[in-house]
Amino acid sequence: MEATDVLYHPFWVVLSAVLAVVVRLQRKGPWNPRACPVQLTGKTAIVTGANTGIGKFIALDFARRGARVILACRSESRGTAAVNEIKQITGNADVHLRLLDVSSMASVREFAKKILEEEKALHILVNNAAVSGLPRQITKDGFEASFATNHLGPFLLTNLLLDLLKRSAPSRIVTVSSLNHKKGKVDFSNFHGENLVYFMDQVYNNTKLHNIICTNELARRLQGTGVIANSVHPGVVMTEVMRHYPFWVRYPFNAIGFFFFKSSEEGAVAPIYCAVSEELEGVTGKYFDSDCSLVLPAPLARDPALAVKDFEVCERLTSKL
């Protein structure tokens, strides 16, 4: 019998399928959102990038808990479809769409302006929207597109809404980062895309590191206000974040991911935990893994002097736009 015959023998095919199913069943984390009794009636929550993937399931969970939920999305058609779906599933009519392109500082400011005009309170802000695999692009504001989308836009949005969050305290800020931040670097010269050699994966990793650094510094600045700020790794998740990669990267990723990666619903668990779990009351400036456990981020993310500098640089970059 040839090696290929052994490989494709029905026994091994069935065994492989069974093992794949077992792996999928073992991916579920220890914290179950459905078992968490926390209600959000009378609370207002904003979730960016909520028309699909992790963001939509986060918004869905908040709506189930009775919150007023604002889906901050770039696409009006897809955002409207997500709003209607969430309303139908949860029976919560207080779910709304507001247009936001986090890569555009003008869009961020316009969105924040409307929120401040229309909303009396804000109790939860989830910075979820992000991109990966973008080719090298420069936005109208002059920023490298991945940095603008993944870090500078969410950074500006959070700061513009801080006073509302403070007035609504206790309130929470959750920033969706990534385990890949551990591969990230801090180079303040590259916000405008000055780097001569562009590696899309490295840029993504860098933005996720900046997420955690600035979230930690924000948490320090917010001590005593009743607003907590944490960052979280959702896991390796099957979402549309890979849509910008070439097909020869996407297809193998999706094929492998079907068996071994988290679904979007599973990926939403850790961010939801950070947003609603009672045991995190008063816990701030921390980084959580996809299983909802508190873990240490990369050493660079724990450097207080670097955090101050990073925050101040981002303030200067976004203050005039």
C-alpha cells in the first residue's frame, strides 16, 4: 500500500474529522456571556465596526442586556442591515446606526459631535473597528492608513468622548488589540508612512502595540474618575479583517481557520467580559487574553515613560485635525 493510500484511508479521514470537531469544541472560554446576569437597561453603549464580525456580536450582546446600542459603522447599508438583525433577534428597538470612518479624523470629529449633541450619557465604548493587510496608503489627513484606522482614529474618538464617559461614570472603555502586539515596534517616525520598507503585518502589529500603550496611559490619567480602560486580545478569529489580503493568503487562512480559529461570536466573548463583567469593577489599565484571563502584555506596553510619550505624540497628531 502506498503512502498516499494510507493517508486517504477512510479511518484516517474520519479520525481527522473527529479531531477537528474536538478542537472546535475545546475552544470555548471559561466565561460565558449567556450566564452573566448583568443587565444594561438605562445604559448607552457604542461599538465601532459593529456591522459585522466581533463587533456585531458585541452589539448583539449589549442589546440583549437592554442597553441603548449605537453601531458606529462606515457602511450605511451594512450598518442598517446589522441594526435590523439585532433588533429582530433581541426585540430591543433601541439600537441605532451612526456613520463613522475611523480612518478619517474629520469623520471621527463629526461622529463625536453628534454623539455629544444627541446622547445624555455613555457608559460603554468599545473600540473594535480595525483593518489588517492594507496595502501602503496615505489618508487625506496624511497618515498611514492602518495607523489611522487602528489607532489614531480610535484614540481621537475616545478622547473626544471622555467628558461624556466621566459624567456617566461608572463607565468603561474597551480597546480590542491583539496578541500580535508582542511583535510590534514603536517608531514615531512612521505615523505618516515614512518607512521605506512596508510590511503590512508589521504595521498591523505596531498599531496593536500602540493600542495597549495608550490605553494604559489613559487608564492612569482616568484614575479616580470612575472610568476604567482596558485592552483585550479576542483570539485568532475568523472575521473580515483579512479581506485586504490576497486570495492566496485568505483562502488557506479561512480553510485552516474553520477548524482551529474562533468564530466571530467566540471572539466577542473577551471584549464583552471587559465591558460588562462585575468582577472587573475598578480594574483598569490591564490587558486580557481571549480566555478572559488577566495577562501581562509585551514589555514595551508596560513602560510608563514610553506610554506618556506615545500618548502625547498621538494628542499632537490628532489635535489639529
